[in-house]
Amino acid sequence: MKFYYFHLMPYVMEHDEPSSWVTLSNRSYDPKAGQRLYHQYLDQLEYAESLGWDGLCVNEHHQNCYGTMPSPNVMAAMLVRRTTRAKIAILGNGLPLRENPLRLAEEIAMLDVVSGGRVISGFVRGISAEYFSTGVNPTHSRDRFYEAAELILRAWTEPGPFPFDGTFYRYQYVNPWPRPLQQPHPPVWCPSQGSSETVEWAAKRRFPYLMVFTPVKRIAQIYGEYREACERSGYAASPYQLTVNVPIVVAENDAKARAIAEKHVMWVFNTGLRMHPPFWRPPGYMTEASLRRFLENPPPLPSDLTFEQADAQGYIVYGSPATVRDKLRVFSDELRAGIVCSGMNGGSHEATLEMMQLFAEEVMPFFREDAAVDETAGVGR
Amino acid sequence: MPVRRADAPEPERRDLDVRGTSVRMLSGGAGPDLVFLHGAGGAGRWLEFQARLAERFHVRCPSHPGHGGSPAAEWIEHISDLAFHYLDLLDTLRLERVHLVGASFGGWIAAEVAVMASHRLASLTLIDPVGIKVDGWIYPFLFGMDIPEIVQTVFHNPMAALALAPPDQSVDTLAFQYRQGAAIARVSWNPYLYDPLLRRRLARITTPTLLCWGAHDRLAPVEPCAQAWVKEVPGARLRVFADSGHVPHVEEPAAVAAAIAEFCGGIR
């Protein structure tokens, strides 16, 4: 199994506002504290590479304390020059949120060239709240996503210049310099929440599918749908097309790990993902079929999730090294996921570094049968 | 509390095909032809306002595509698409000239129709319309509000909101509401609730125009919104309803219906 270190770069704070997104005033953001946090977070990502993690993940979210990376490409740019081996996975760029997605084709190609072909390019729609922060019409989200993806893929693979005449994006000259180093283009991943339309779209193109903060049962269901969709497209999914993103807490014993998880991981759900209800469901963001599927079996709101629920449903992996190894076997053996993305938070920068080291020494080596495999070979393009 | 009058006859329900787009319509009454374009949440309602109008007019209340459980029309991408759709509806019903009444979002559509084809209108009544950019005013963003906040913004008397409340919380009802929200968002998310081109075009309206406005409208307040419409629509008359917010036809249905009847009577 491959291990990717995933960072949200949260601005951890407590507050009584109804929403940590969109309306939480940025007066609460202290830039001096932010400077310290950014450096600690980047140090953690760089440290992950030195400890043996295979990939380093950044991502895009806007106007919240949950994750302070409105531009993941800026963070990726900082990492490519400070690392030499690890993949740099941008999970992902919110394609529909851009007015000029050709700029994304250019930025990713720049990163790919500078990094020597280490970039993984996640394509996402952006979560619901993003449509309140950017002003983009959520009823256009899906169509803009598909159109921007097509534009970017063509910009990377077809010799320019050529014209592109879409519904949302139009260019007389598509001819980006530089071209990406990886051929035919950097691997594309689809982090998603399991809508059947996206599963089908990703499977058809061999784009790895990533489930973020999802109960294990639901991951199993969506993975099943993805594998079936791959078969309909005439091939069997590689394990490296199935990625799971789960927070991991490892400590010297189960009780210590549980205490850390209850405090620091639950902050992500209960506070970081606290959202004014309308921000969860902008009109037209979901298809009506997806909405009905959601309403027939609604999961608890993250802000209402209790630790016991999160634990029982497999939202979190925590424990001693031995316990964490056992729990990860569920992902490697039962779900047959090839890649685990996880962030860690020990409660302080130093405690986080120690936790990372413990994981790298006591957990990771037990899952290294595939150490010689390049997980990006033949997938994502 | 607006209720349908006990002695009022039931409206007739019809499904129409308007150039390939299916439309649900309620109609009733006798007299000059009047078409009412509803606002958000007003589809398929035949309340006291409609019943009162039906005493004087042949009233037709079509639901906008995607509203009130009717199928969405994917071709509708812009507010002017809805205006053309209603010109098509007039043609389908063979109505040469009608009294056109629109409330809120429906008022916006009615104004778009009027700048295109005033000659098809015997009169135009706009009830707290949105649709133009008003200097010094930004419409509160209803899409970002929960139900209590919406009620607070739209109604002067919150009890009046019960008339527009959904029948239940079933998956079907919630899915219909979602479809309705999407149909509105498609044409009004950004720019929010206005067409940047409309304001300058209002001078083209040659139809006698009545503006009905709730004195306590918090979505589009009399000052500055109603005043902007008075300034732009040639000869428009303004009637303000003292006990209403954004939906005076729901909050003071008898008074608004009477004002419309009186205005239209004065024209003939």
C-alpha cells in the first residue's frame, strides 16, 4: 500500500458562530498566527517525504477555518522545490470555480515540469459552500466541470494552437507553454463524494477515485460501483485507482490515541465542517437523482457526528501501532484500496512530528510489499 | 391569514404544451383575460388573491417550468428565455392582449415581457418586482438563508408564510423544492435577482403600469427599489400596502386584488 500525507492546513479555533464556512468573519484570522501555522504545516509535509511517505497532498477550499489553502497550486509550488522524491498530489483544483481554466492547465504543467514529473492533478467540483464563496452558479457546476476537464486534457495532449468553443469557456488559441513533463499528461484523480455520475466519468477514463471522510460501509459501496463501471469500460480497476482519505491517530497505546482523536480529529468534523445548513445544499449542485439518494438515507451532519459514531462507522483510524495496523488491513485487504491519504494532528507541531515518526516506523513498514511499484503507472490517464 | 373563500369556485387545472415545454396551469373566473406570474414558492397556488381576481377577470396562473413539481426545462438559461416562454404561452392560448400581473420573480419576468412586447399587454401590474439593479441596494441573498431567515426577510406577518408552506417533508416534496430552487438559481444566482440590461430597457414599456409594493418589504424596499421602478417605467403608478412585506398579494390579498381591478377598470 502507498501512503500519502494529506494536509488541510486548518486554522484551528473555537467559536460560537453557526458556520465555519463562508460567513465566519476573517477578523478571526490572525496573520501572524497564520504565518507560524503555514510554516509548521509545510515542515510537516516535507518531513513526511523524509520519513518515507509516497505522496504529499494539498487541496482547495475557500473562506473557512477548516482549510486555509484557497490556492493549492501555491502550496504545491512551495513543495516541489523542497522535495525530490514524493508525488505532489493536488486534490484537487476546483475546475468549475475558475473563470479561466486554461490557467490551470498552465499552472499544473509548470509544477509538473519543475518537479520532474511528480505532480498528480486532482479535478474536483469544489464542495457546496465554495459556490457561495466564489459566486459561480451551482446549477452550472457539473457542466463547467466536464467542459473545463476536457479543455485542460486537450490543452495538455493536443499540439497547439487550436480553438476551443465551449458553452462556458471559449478560446481562439489554446497553446499553453510549458507542456507537462509526464506523458501524455499528469495523472488525474477524482476526489468525490460518491455521485454516480462522477464514478462513471472517472472509471471510464481510468482516473483514480478518492473518497474523503466517508464511513467505511459507504466507501465499500462506492468502490463496488467504481469497479463495476471499470469493467463496463472493459478493464479491471487497479488498486491504485482506489484511494481512501481517512484521518489517522497513532500513539503508544489505544487510550492515548483515542484521547487525541476525540479532541483533534473531532474538531475537523464538529467545528471545521460546521456549516449553516443552506451552504450544504446550493440549488442545482446535485442532480435530482443524487439528491433523492441522499435524502432517502441522510448521513449525520459532520457537526452532529459523535466520536462514538465516527469510531463505529470507520471515519477515523486510531490506536497503538498494532491497532492501527489491524484497522488499516480493512482498507488494504477488504476494500482493496491501494493508497491511503491521511493527515495527522497530535495537538501541537512537535507532537504531530512525533506521531508521524511513530507511524513511519511502526506501521508503514508492514504494508510495503509493493514498495517497488509506481502507483501512477498506467492509471490516471 | 389568507384563505381561499369558501364560496369561490375551484380553479380548473390544465396541462399545456408550449412549444415543447410542458406547463401546468390553474385558471378560473370570467371577464377580461389576466395572466398571473408567480414568485418563488407561488406555483400551483390558488389563494384568496387569485379567487378575488377571478371575480372580475378570467385568471390564468401558469407554473414556471421546474416549479411546483412541473418538469424543468433545460433550455431556460436566462430570464429572457422565460419572457419568450410566456409570449409563446400567449400564442398557444391565442390571447392577443392580456392584463399581465407578476409578483417578485414573476414581476421580473413580466417586466422582461413588457419591454419586448408592450403591444400584447392591456396593462402591467408588478407586485414587489425584482429584476433591476438599484443603486445603493443589494438584494439579501435568500439562497444563503434557512427557512426562518427567509420568512423574516419576505413576510411582514410571518403567519402569512403558512399559505406558501410545503405540504409535507417527504422526499418528493423536498426534491420538487430543490428543482424549483435550481430553476430560479439558473437564471438569478449571479447577477443575483437582476438582469443588468433590463433597467435601461424599462423606458420601452408603453403599457399602463401599476406598481404594488409592501411598505415593509425587506427584500426590495420601497426606498430605493420601488422608487427606481417609478423613475424608469413611463407613467407608472405606485400603490403601497401598509401591512405587507415582500408579498402583499399574500399578506393583503383583497386590497391588492381591488387595486388591480380598479386600475384595469380605469384603463378600459
